[in-house]
Amino acid sequence: MNRYTGAAALTAAVVLPMIVDRGLLEDFSRVFVLILAVLGVHLLTGTTGLISLGHGIFVGIGAFSMANLLDQNLPVVVALVIATAMAGMAGVIVALPSLRVRGPYLALITLGLAVMFPPIGRRLGRFTGSALGRTVDVGGFDPPDFLRLDDHPHIWNYVVCLIVVAGWFLLTRNLLNSRIGRAIRATKDHEHAAAAFGINVALAKTGTFAISAAMAGTAGALQAIIDPYLNTNDYDWTFSLKLYTSAVIGGLGSLLGAVVGAVIYVGLPWLNEFLGLLDSPSLAFGLGLLIVIMVAPNGVVGLLPRFSKKPNSETS
Amino acid sequence: MDLFLQRCFDGLFNGAIYASLALALVMLFRATGLLNFALGEIGMVGGYTSLVMLTPAAAAAGGGGFVFPVAGTSLVSWLPGHPYPVVVAIGFGVIASALLGVLLQRLVLYRLRNRSDFVKVNATIALLLALAGLVTEVWGGLSQRYPSVFPDDPGDYIDVFGGRLRYTTLGAWAVQLALLLLLGALINRTKTGLAFRAITSNAEAASLMGIPVQRTLAIGWAVSCGIGALAVSIVAASTILRPGMMVTVLILAFAAATIGGLDSPKGAVMGGVIVGLTQSLVPGYTPFPSELAVVPPFLAMTILLMFRPTGLFGTARVVRV
């Protein structure tokens, strides 16, 4: 994204609460949160080539951490930071096999984790409310007085989501354009060559995994604020697979792909329901990914003329 | 002692299921060098096809006990002899899955043969999602009862020192060992098996040597996916048939295949036994909760992948960098 599209997007995001009604604005907040979750997958798979089919569990860890931290009457901002850190730490643990295990095996391990997350979560009923789920107590999260938003909590939620997501976006962009970002990309292109040039491959992989998991964790924590009802069943393997699929369909070559991916994540089921085509959106996601693999190797973003000249972003 | 035997027998029954799916995974890995995440769902299509073949159209229309309407029964009810006995119906299911496998290989994976491994894995992930959606779409999300081939009344067991060795367990293992022998012969004793190895190591050179690459790959996919349908019918008969049930089973089958070493049929069966026994003995003798029985084999797989990626019986792969 260049400066002008960025400014236009920001203006649109600021004007939006003034023109749309409450329900639609809440939907936009949800899209922002999903952008963050998809961006997490995007960062990991796009820059390191590691396949994680389990990013839904980091979203879940973020959400349930948030709920339990709020139970302890922590301020929302503090809880948000701690929840993010916990998801990041979970990411480090999951990243450990990725240092030794390559290619499809990591996809296998993360898919297994995604399958096991709901049953494990149900066992930890004290934190997750077992099979019934739990509510999140976000009381005390009031907007500052000068904004005069006391009667409009949904606008305040929207503003918070916007700021947090924009913050993560800037951070990711700057990270990728820095020395660290180049080091990470080098490990993807050729691990041994990167190691020979003095790049700590293990650190680069683990670090990227942690950041991407933390991002997903933030998304979960925000989700807990917007929709204060959580159930472990919502973080099952289809959720993780849809996140992954959306990121790949959107395109792994540029950050815009994560935005497109999130729009696809929300838009595909919506379009499907609107047209009354299928009962299960999974079929639409699967077919979408197949078509993208066949005709658009760089994702939907790769079809845009500006990006089509870029070299193929496939991982070998 | 009798409780221990009972747990072992339960574990062995599950082990037979994991072993047969692991064999299917190994088979495809030998033929194409690919981990097929969609295998379980390809098998599900065959499982539901066999359900369609054995359900009378009248029962499907709404009557008859626990049977929910099964989509498609009216389409096949004109076939002579429909509804078929279970064994014949499973045969139809196996053929359906095998054909689907060949079709997917032709339409999707053969076109991706020159692309990176990343893309191929993505393709099987896409197929996993798409087929899971398709099965739900066509047959709905309800659980269906599925009959067993082997006698499975409460009294159908052999008493072994107090442990109940059920006929279904014996039957599953009979099928399993037959599969192992047939696949072992196919891989090690036939020209097709030799062709598998040639294609995996260098498809272009194999084609230049006159090996029919397309046909060999089709055989690999057909056999692997057919076994998938067989496994689904065993799982469904022991529990129920329900969309999405194969994902957990497939993860455990992957665990079995990896523990045994991905390119060894013998290893796959050993891996299946290990996974099945772990799954029943660990929650039995430790405070580990039984609904999380999938966790210990999964952890075993992860640790093994980290420290001995070739598994117990696999051959080490040498990669040129």
C-alpha cells in the first residue's frame, strides 16, 4: 500500500462510524479483528513459508486469556497486552518443532493441535466454561470523557479495534522492511545460505512464529471485547483452516493480501448465504483455495496489475 | 489382568483402523511423495456412498427407526438388488473413493506436478476443506447408524482370560493383515511397485524410461483412496457415520504412519498398533482424561518427528542442498 491508499483507507475508517448504523459498525469491528488474525497467518506463511493450520488456537488462547484476566479486574489495556504475550508464548512452544520438522509435517502437527484445542479447552472448565462457553465481563472499559462516547460503546470498541489493528499493521510493515525482515525472508529463500551469511535461522523462525501468534492472540482478545461470549467450539479446526485458506487466497506476497483475505473470510460465507448456494461455507473456502492455486499463484492480490509483475512468491 | 487385556483389545481394534489408514498414507507417499490431508474426506465420500447403497429407499423416505433420510437413495433404488448387503455396499464405497481419488489426481494434482511442495500441500488442504463441505452439503450434518460386516451383538466375543476379544476386532485385523500382504506384494513384487519408486525419485527420468507415469499414479491414488473408504466403514460401524469424524482419525493415522516411518508398510501397521495401545492404555493407567486420549499418540509423533524424522522403520532421505 502506498501513502495515498493508506491515507484514503484511514479517512474512510474514521468517517465510517458517522455514517453507518450500529450493527454494520460492529461487523466492521469484527472484520478488523479478522484482518489481524489473517495477518498473523500471512506473516508466518508469507515470510517464512511455514504452514500453520492451527492459528485459530492462538486466537482462542488470546480470547480466553483476555476473559480470565478481566475476571481478575485487570484494566483492559493491561489484559490485552498480557493476552497477546500469552498467545506469543504459545507460539514459541509450537514453533519449537518447526526448527527441526519441515514442510508438510509442521502443517500436520498444527492441524493436530487445532483438532485437540476444543476438547482440551472443555477440560479446563474453570477457564473456559466447558461445553457451555462463558461470558466475558468487560465492565469498566469506558471511553475517555473527551470523546463523549459514553452512550456509544460500539463506536468506542470500533475505535479501539482500529487503533490496535493499525498499530500491528505498521509494526509488521516496518518489521518486514527492516534488517530483521530481510533476514527472515532470506531463511525462507535458502535456509543454509542464510545460515552461512550469519543469520540465526532458529531465532528468525521462532521469532516470526511468536509475533504471528501474538497477533492472532490480540485478535482473540479484541474478539472477547466485541462479542463477550466465548465457546471453545468456535475455535475448532475448520476455523483455523479457514484462516489459513483466507490468507493464501488473499495473497501472501503483499500486506494488502491479508486485508483481502479477511474480507474473503467474512465475505465468502455472507455471499454464499445471500445467494443461497450452499449450506456449508467450507466447500466455498476449499474450492476458492483450489481455484487460486490453479489460476492465481500469488492470490487475489496477485491478479491486480500493480502486483502481477512481482516474482512468484511460492515456497519451495 | 482381565481389565488390562480388555484395554489391549480395545486398543488393538482402534489400532487396526489407524494401521489401515496409515497403510493408505504410506501407499500414496511411496507412489507420489505426497502427504494427503484429504484422504479421510475422500474416504468419507465412499462411506456415504456405501450408506446410500445399503439403505432401502423406503427407509430413507422417513420411516424406520434410527435411519435419517439418506440423500441419493432414490437415485440408485432402480439398480437391481438395491438395497445391497453391507459387504457389497462397502465394495461400492471403495470403488467410489478410488474413482474420486483418480479424478482428483487427474484434475488437480497432476496439473500441479511441476509446482513446489508448498503448493501441493495447499492443494490437499483445499481438498480437505472442500470435501468436508461437500459431504455436509449432500448428506447433512446428522449422525447416521452404520451396520457392521462382522457380528457385533453384545454376546459376540471370545473370552480370553476374562478379556472380551470381540469378533469385530478380529475381523478388522483380518482385513488389516490381508491389506498388508496385498500392498506389500504390490510395492515390493510388481512392476507397478518398482514404477512407484522410480517416479518418486525422478518422474521425468521414469517417463523417459517408458514407465507409464499417469497410469502408475492413478493406481497409487486409487488403491490409497479405496483403503480410505474401507477404514471409514470400519470406524462408522464401531461408532456412527458423521461428517468431520475422520479428521481426528486421520491425525492419529498420520501419527501411526510417522511413528512407523512414512515409506514402510510394515512400519505403518506397527505404528497403528502403538498408537491404538497408547490411546487406550495411557488414560487407563494414568490420571490422563480419556476424552483427551488423542493427545499422547500425538505427542509421541511430534517428539519422534523432532528427533528421528525417519520413524522406526523408515529409510532416511538424503536431500541435496
